[in-house]
Amino acid sequence: MDLERRAVQCRIPYADERKMFSSPLAQRTIRSLAPVAASNRDAAGARIRSSLRACDRLLLMARQEQPKDLESRMEDDRHPSALQSACPSCGAETVGHFCSNCGEKELTDQDYSLRHYLKEIVTAVTLLESKVLRSVWLVLTKPGYLSSEYFRGCRVRYMKPLQLFVFLNVVYYFSLTLFYATTFTTPLATQLHMNDYYPRYANTRVGRKLQKEQISYEELEAKYNRRTSVLSRTLVFLLIPIFAVLFYALFFKKKKYLVEHTVVATHFWSFNLLLLGVILPVATVLLVRSFKALHIPASYVTNDAVASSVLQVCFGVYLFMMLRRYYGISKWYGALTASVIAWSFFHIVWLYRFFLFEATLSVV
């Protein structure tokens, strides 16, 4: 009741300051400012008057008083809660300069200025750049940190898991124009002659395709390689749910949602794309040049067995740190699961290649 009485009284100009200072609110304010008043009485009185007037104006706005003069309109600019309008995007009643339902910003005269447009471009570029660099650096140097931050609720400062994966997927396939790699593209020759899993099946399927289409092997190979390079960019997403189910099975006792395992798998494959698309090719080129300068055969670097072993060690170390940080597992179980997944990595990749082979051959 005292607050309502104060709200009604604030319509009257502040001529009688003695009555204003005698209210309970003023007395509490004076007691809180006693140390200040002891040293500077005028400053304390000014602060009390300013605080009381601000409180009274806020009470007025709570009663939805309409601005009647220049001073009240200036107060509305400071406190936009008194301004109401309909959001042009969702139609909801908007209080202030932003819609509380969809986040749409109120259009102002500044939005029509070239300076504001250029400022938005700079803000968008710098914000995106900072998010990208921060996310890429953390996914590389702190395994499992982005997944933990994502489910801790700290998401604004980083790229979303799938956004990061798509970005690094683009980087990976762009790197194929500079460095030759067949980890995910897998041309027809690799499917037929470097296949230890389903070589007979692959040769039978290709033979039937040649008989059905009545074309030469060279024509089929050219078509297949063009098509598979396009399809692989989409089917690489299939690796995320495969690893999500694997994490779910290995850490079932942790009682985490499947989406949590999916986010961890997404960050893991983001690291893999970064490793296979940027780090490994650059390191290979530098090592080949160094070995040639030292008159050492470059086959030690380009050998598939050596490269596969190095990759499996990288995957094992990364997985150990990632699983320990996110799932909070013991060292021995982390080492065991990381070793098993790293060992089975290329087996899982060949499962992906089988789906890619089937999908490509069906549309060629």
C-alpha cells in the first residue's frame, strides 16, 4: 500500500522535500548512506533525492502512465519498457526495442544509414571470425572441452557443433584441390583393388553394371569418380551417428542422453576433418621436402602403413583426453576405450565406404 501511495504522490512536483524525506523508503536510504553523509552531507542528500525520484518514476511506468512532457519521454528512452508495439515478424506485443518472443529488433532511423550498414558488416565478420578461430583452436587443443561447454549452457562464444563440422567439412574438401587424399572420396580403383573387406562383392557389382549399361570400364570409372566426390560430402555425416551409437554403448552407465553422445561424436569428427584435411597434408609435404633435402627416401613418409599408424596414435591420444574430460571416466577405462576405437577407426571408415560405394553405383 505504501508503494501505491508513493506512486500516486509522485505525480505532484517535488516541492515539499521534507515530506519526501519522512517516508520509510527515505529513512532506509538515509541509514544506508550514513557513512557517506558523515563525510559529504550535500553529496549524500543529492544521491538520496536522485534515488527516490528514480524509484517513483519506475512505479509510474509500472502503472503504465503515458509520457506527457519532454522529461517523461526522455525517461522512456532510458526505460523502453513503457513503449509497446506489435512485432512485424511474429505479431506479438513488443515491449522495448527487441521482441521478447522472436528477438526481432525495432526499426529505427539509424538502420537506414550507410554507417550503420558498414558497422553491421564489420560486426558480423569479426564475430564470425572470433567464433570460428576460438572453436577450431579449442577442438584441436582441448579435446572434449567444447562438448562440456555446450551442455554447461555456454554456447554463445562458440560455433554450434554441426556448424563447426560443416565448416571443417568444407575446409577438408577444399584441401583436396591442393592435396591428394582418398579417405572419404574413395575412387573406384580403391574400392576394387585396395579393398580387404568386400572385394569380390565390389567386382561382381561393377561387372553387372558394365553389362547393364553396355559401357567400358574407363567410362564407368570416370562417371563413378565424379559422382562419388559429390556424394561423399553428404554421406560423411553418416559417421556421426555411427560413433554416437558407439559412445552410447561404451558409456551406457553414465546415463547420458543420445544427443550428448552425438555432440561428442560431432566434435570428434570435426577434429578428424581438421587432422586429415589440414594438419596431415601440410605435415606430409614438409616432411617429404625435409627428407629429400637430407637424401632420405620419401617413402618413409608416404607409406600407407606408416600414415595409418600415425593417425591411429593421434586418434587414440585425442580420444583418451576427450573421453576423460567429458565422461569423467578412469584412466584405465579411458585408455582401453580410446585404444579400441582408434584400432577400429579404419574398419568403421570402410563401413562408410561400403555405403558410399552402394550409393554411388546406384546413381551412376
